[in-house]
Amino acid sequence: MSVTQVQGRMRSDTRSILRFSTTVVAVGIVCAIAVWASGGMTTHGPHGTIGWFALLVALCCLPAGTFFLILGVAKWMGDRNRTD
């Protein structure tokens, strides 16, 4: 009886991490563009309320999303070498 091993198959938790992280990074980029579209930054911050809200969301989403994206890519690289 032979056992076939599939190499390079992505696990479901890796897929979930990559999906979540790309969504969070995309939201951060959209919010950074919203800061620029609402008038940009001055020495005292964004011009309006929308700019401030977008800046706060972007400053939360971009670092956290980038961290999870790096984690997901590293996990995906590990899944490629795994043989279960």
C-alpha cells in the first residue's frame, strides 16, 4: 500500500491569515489615500474630521496588516516544503 504525499499544498489557516492580512493592508492603503484626498497633512495634522479618522485607521491597519502579511507569507513558504 503506497501513501501519496502532496507537497506544496496550502493549509486552510494559512489561507485565512493571508486573506485577513491583505484585507487589512488594503483598508490601510485606502485610508491613507483618503487622508491625501481630504486635503493632505499639515504640521497640525489632517484638515478635517474625515482626514483624522482615516489617519487613525491607516496608522492602525498598515503596521498590523504588514506584520500579519509577513507572517502569512512565511507560513505559506513553510507549507510549500511540508509533506503531510
